[in-house]
Amino acid sequence: MMMSSSAQDTAEVETLTASIKAKGDEIRSLKEGGADKESLGPTIAELVALKADFERVTGSPFDTPKKTKAKKTAPADDKKGGNASKADQQASRRITPRAENFSQWYLDIIAASEMTENSPTKGCMVIRPWGMAIWDAFKDDMDKRIKTYDVDNAYFPLLIPQSFLTKEAEHVDGFAKECAVVTHHRLCKSDDGTLIPDPEAKLEEPLVVRPTSETVIWTMYRKWIDSYRDLPLKLNQWANVVRWEMRTRPLLRSAEFLWQEGHTAHATKEEALSCAQEMLVEYSTACRETLALPTVMGVKSPKERFAGADETYTIEALMQNGWALQSGTSHFLGQNFARAFEVYYQTPDEKRELVWATSWGVTTRLMGAMVMTHSDDFGLRLPPAVAPKQVVIVPITKGPGEDTDLVNKAVDGVVDQLKAAGVRVKVDERPNMRPGAKYFQWEAKGVPLPVELGPKNPKAGVAIVLKKKGGGGRQSFHSDRREFRVLHRATA
Amino acid sequence: MMMSSSAQDTAEVETLTASIKAKGDEIRSLKEGGADKESLGPTIAELVALKADFERVTGSPFDTPKKTKAKKTAPADDKKGGNASKADQQASRRITPRAENFSQWYLDIIAASEMTENSPTKGCMVIRPWGMAIWDAFKDDMDKRIKTYDVDNAYFPLLIPQSFLTKEAEHVDGFAKECAVVTHHRLCKSDDGTLIPDPEAKLEEPLVVRPTSETVIWTMYRKWIDSYRDLPLKLNQWANVVRWEMRTRPLLRSAEFLWQEGHTAHATKEEALSCAQEMLVEYSTACRETLALPTVMGVKSPKERFAGADETYTIEALMQNGWALQSGTSHFLGQNFARAFEVYYQTPDEKRELVWATSWGVTTRLMGAMVMTHSDDFGLRLPPAVAPKQVVIVPITKGPGEDTDLVNKAVDGVVDQLKAAGVRVKVDERPNMRPGAKYFQWEAKGVPLPVELGPKNPKAGVAIVLKKKGGGGRQSFHSDRREFRVLHRATA
């Protein structure tokens, strides 16, 4: 429901590519014709604008030269090499500065923070624990919000009969074209011993992996809705969906992503319209309160509307480089799906009417928006509400001794206090890894408050050190009660 | 991971069907030959045993006569008929007694409780809100338990390149045969205007909808594991999986189901073995504490083992009719996947070793086990820990008046007290529905404590009525504080 159709994008990209090339040719021929810099100005400005459009649509700069892979400053990733763990290598990964290349910076932040990784299935991502914990925290919060609107969770099948996609005319144009199609239900060995789809297990009707669930849900709504007393019917599902994508980008655009899809049926147009608008406002509030993501609410133009909707509302977030990123949508579906799937209800005075509908969703893309809103050249920055760890303590010790005992005791004390206050705290006790590398890594992963805790000197007790990002300075506190309160407040 | 392969089942069912038919023929010919009842005894016992085997394997009795659909006592489901809502119709649905037909009783319980419903996609279920809330409650509890073992959640792609399934020899035999195969990434219009898989969008390599995720996870583990310091690596995923099934049964056996799959990698055999065993014990505890499901822990025979495992541990639950139902499995995978996917780690003394592995899962099938353990001829019975509503109050009022005010005030008071105590309570205020029908419905849905609250007489105040199941008697309490405490205790 959220992304505009790829077909439309593809056409746009092709047009833009052609225009950029034409504009380049024009400039070259003007130059060859002896035009001076001043007279070229407007044409160059047009080229720049076209390239900006291209980057907005595709998420990548036009014709970026390919990066060499040798970005690591750590020893090469050689299985026979030194005993560096993956964590060590991770810690020393360099992040391209935003000013140098915004798109590469984004990819580097995702990699350095270990949120997601490309999977062996082209176009599909692996969500690693750090990214998963962020999504789960957002999901838990969003789920509670959705339930306050008397919406119940349910689950509908992943695979949808192909014919269902054809029932609502606009819907088929929007989705049928780019989706994964299941045609067989078995593999078998071929003559050369490799596996192939078993010709004898061909499905009578192909199944489509859901790109969104309107069609299957409306088939069920037809069974469940008879009377005005069965309305409103408000269901939500947390699920995975697949929309085939040629150009993918971690979190922002991938063939499979995770989302929440709400689907409601109402007796009146007014009720459906206000449900669609209400959910948009709730998305905006959730984004602000959990992801610290300010968004602008608006309405999509007819061309950008969801396939099958009468009106599509959207929240758009503003990225650091000026991009506006669609971050959630809510659709007023009118009676389109009710008509296509013949969902009528009987009014109190026994008339037969079509029901009115909405659907609305937010996806794992929101994590991409969060990255581009808050991160910096040292790594991800996480809002405390969704940070898997809000405080990470790196103890500074030098083997057994009085100092180490002092530090360990202080660490235990801080952890107890923070846990009691409900703060998600972790102590990084990995042996064989330098404290600096640990600190660097937690900073890249966006922990709101990574701190070092070590002996200042044996007499003076224990110091909490808050470093400036990127190792550019430090501030020490004594670990007496007042300073712990500072630490605690800083994470609230 | 959990269900045994369908291929194996299919063969077994065919063998059993043939044996049952042969045994039937044998008995008939013995009868025709004049054999008396006594001499037939052993042969009949053999037939009964074969039929019991058939029912155990398929979940359905052998050759059950087809039920007529006319089971409703309510007015027929006619869109032009009376103004009965779906809820009214639901409330009056009859449940086949267990003693009459256990398999039909199970189907009736699922339908009457509105846990799941067949979907338009053959073999796939819709999980309705009541079933979803039960699964979500179990899932939340299980997720917390899993995390106490330092297991992180992650997400791996739904679609797996076909070639991955071939890497581990036993695994391919176990899973490649019955799974959904994606061969195209686009639909297009055919000459006659219908949609077909676009011949130009045929995938170079087919993708399989995950039947389990070992293969794709081990591909990632190869990237993530280098050193002993990267171990143990313990990940879990909550996901949907697809295993093609010809004969399905709500919750117990369906083409798509929901589950949790844990996948761990360890430096030593001992550690992996104890992880696999530890998780089995945790499953057993979770089943007992949340679903009130006692299970027996055991080891599968080599024939029943998970495809690719060295050892499969299982918990089996005992159903009311004597069936043992596999309710969760934990696999010690040895070094099989590490070998197939070349996952080595460097030991502290710089040797290169294969890692050791486990995987373990529980599925939505557990809800089926819960149904068959606790329900009765009046409906589902839900353990309070997972009941979406623990108390439902049906107010008994007769339009505006002093009595109604009294009842409403009493309802508010009970609700406040129960909510304050953390009890999930609902007031069923549906107009135009008889209290008896409401009560009947909540009983069928398995609410631990459905109660009626109405005026005893205007002077005596308000009475709480606890009826016996199936309308077989009632017990009234006064709504003074002592009785509220009784109500409260009853739900704790």
C-alpha cells in the first residue's frame, strides 16, 4: 500500500535518464560550439535539477562511479589471517561523510550499525538483531496505539489466488505487474540430477505472494458482514509482503519488507473517511514520539494514489539532504473493494448497502527514514524509545587487582540503578577487544549513551567518562550518587 | 522443522488405506464363508487398530460419511432474510459431541470459537481475532523466555534460492518435495485478457517459499562467524512458513502456519547439545504455564528425525481421545549444516573447526493441542494466561429505568475492580441480542468466566449470575464487595 507502483517508477526513471543524457549532449554540443560558462548556466541548472529528480526517485545519484570494496582499515577479512573477530572488524569500519556522498553514507550507516544486510535472495534483506530490536520496539508501541481504536489483530494467507488481483480494476494495474508468482508446489530431480519445479505439480491457478492483502481480506469480509450490527469491522495484520523491485536499497526499498496493514469496513462514508484520517494522525504521533521523526501530513495527487483508493493520505518525513520520504499512508477506499467483492450490509431499516472502507500501513522503511533524519558521520543515532540498548557501559580494567574490583563494583552499582529505573543497559565485557574499539562500535550503532567506567586513580575512586563523538574529547564524572543521577537523567 | 515430511505421510496413508481395504475384504469373505463372531474377533481388532493408525496420521477418521451442511438452528444465512447478524447466527451454532465424532467436534469447536477459518487459498488458514489474540499472548510469553537464553530476534528472507535446499543431502529429501515454488516475478495480460505469469519475467533460478530457514541462515552464519569470539551465535525468528499439504486440518496441519524458529551455532558439541535440550525443557514449561498443556519429553526415532538433524527432541501432548500430538521440537544438528555451508571458526589456539548447531520451533499447532486438551461439548476452554478476555460481563437490563441504572453502576464497579487487578474484562453491550445468546457465545469461545449481571429485584440490588455450562443451572451472588472478591479470585 505504501510505495507507489514500480511500473510508474520505472517509466519515470527511463524518462529522466533519457532527459539527463539529452541535456548532457546539449551542454557538450554548446561547449563544442564555444559557449561560455555564463551562457551555459541555465542549461547546467536544468541538468542539476534533472539529476536531483533522478536521485529522489531512485534513491541513488545518477551514474555514481562504482566504489572500490577496500574500505576497511582493519586487517583484511581473511579466514587464515589474525584472530580478529567479526566484531573487531566491524568496529573499525569507516563511514563515508555525508557531505562527500549522501547515498554511500546511508549504506555505510546501515552496515556499521548492523541493522540489516543484503541476503542471498536478490532484493531481500536480512534484518539483524540490532535492526530487529528497533522494529520490534516500534511495533509494540504502534500495536498498542492501533488497539486503542478497537482494531483487532488477525492473520490472512501469504498466498493469494491470481484471479483475486483482477477483481478491482485499478488494483490489478497497481500490483499485478510486479509480484512473486508461485506456479508449482513441488520440486523434483531432473535428468541431470539437479532440482527443478516438478512439471506434474503445476498449480491449476498460480498464487501470488501478497503485495498487500485487500483482495483476500475483502473475500473474507463478504462472509463476515451481513448486517449493520457486524460493522464497523476493523482488523490489522503484522506481516511480510513482497513487491518485486529491480533497484533495491536497504530498508527503503526491498522486494520483501515487514509492515502493518489495517483494513476497516464501515456503514457510512463519513465514518470511513474519519477512520482513514485518524490513523494518519496516529502515525504522525507515533513517528514523533517513538522515532523522533517529524512528518508533514498531506494528500497524494490522483496519480500517486494507492491502486483502488479514492483518496490517499500520507505522512512525509524530511531527510537531512532535503529529500521528502513517504513514511506511512492511509487510504480512503470508498466503496471500490465492497463493489468488486460484493460486500453489502443490511441497514436497520432493511435496505441493502455497500460498505465503505479504509486501509493503512507503515513499514520497516520507517527505520530508513529514522536513519536519514538523525544519524551523523560517526554512525547511527537512536531515539531512546526504540534503542535496543539505551546505555552501554564499557568497563576499563587492567586484569585482577584493587582497581578492577573497584571498577566492577561501580559497574554493578550503576547497572542496578539504571535497571531499577527501567533503562535498557548493557555492560560490554568482551575480552580481547580494546575499550576504544568497543566505544567506537557502540557509537556507530547509535546507543544514546555509551560510557566508559574506569578507575581515575586508586585513591580517587571510579570515573565515568562520556566521550565526544568520534573520539573528539571527553568529560569525566565521579561515580558518586550525584553523577549517577546525571547519567540517569541523560537517558530518560 | 516440526512436522514430519508430507511425502512420508502420504506413503503411510496410502499403505494404511490399502491395508484397511484388504482387511475389510478379508472380514467380508470370512463372513460369507460362515465364520462366527468369535472367530472374527482378532481380524476385526486388526481392522480397528489400522483405522486408529489412519486417524492418528491423517487427523480424520477413515471414510467418515460426509456431514450435511444444515447444522444451524438459527434462521438460514440468507442475505435477504431477517436481520440476524453474523454474531446471532454464530451464537446458535451446534457443537457435535465428542463422543459422537471427535474429529467433527474439533472442527466445530474451532468454528464456534471463531479461532480460525478456511481461506480462499486452498490449505491456508485465516487466523481470526480470537485465535490471533491467543497466539499473540503465547508468543509474548515465549519470546520473553527465549530471550533469557541470550537469543536475539532477527528476520531472514521468505524466499530462498532453490539451489540452497540441495546443499544438505538429508534436508533436500525432507523439504524440497513439498513446497511452494516461485518461478515468475510478474503477471501480464494474455491474448484473451486474463492474467498469466509473464513468460518474459521467468526467474533464472526458482525461489522456494521457506519451509524452514536453516539453509539461508547458515549462508549468513558463514559471513558472520570467523572466530571463537563470534560464538555462540543464537538467533530466533517469528515468521510464516509454507509446507504444501494435501490434507489440511485447522491449526494442526495447514500449508502456511506461523511459528518461531531458533537457530544457534556453538564452539562445542556439548554446548550445542545442552542448548537443544534446554530449549525443549523451556517449551515444556511454557506449554504448561501458559496453555495448561502437560507434555511428555522424548527423543524421536531415526526415521522421525528432522531432515538434517543428528537428534530430534520432542514434546508430545496427550489429547482427550488418547492421541499423542507432537507439540514442539528441538534439533541437535551436529556439524551437518556447518559442513554443508562451510562454517568454520578459529579456536583460541588458532585451529580451524566446524561449528556445532541446533534449531528448535513451536507453531500455531499448539493452539490445536490446547483445544483438544481442554475443550468440552459446550465449546472451547481457555487457560486464563492466554484468554483474550478472562471475564465477560453480560448486563441484564430492560430499557431505561431504575433497575438499569443500578445494573450499569454495578457493571462499572466490577469492571473498575477487575481492570485494577489486571484482569482482561469485556462488557457485552450489544443491543438486539438476547443475553442467553451472548452467554452461549462467550461460553463457546472459552472465556474462563462469563457472568451475567442483572437486578435481582429493585430493593435487593444487583445479582451476579454464574451459570453452569450449557445452561444447566445457575448460581447467584449479591454484588457486594465480598462477592466481587469471589469473582476476582475465580479469574486469578
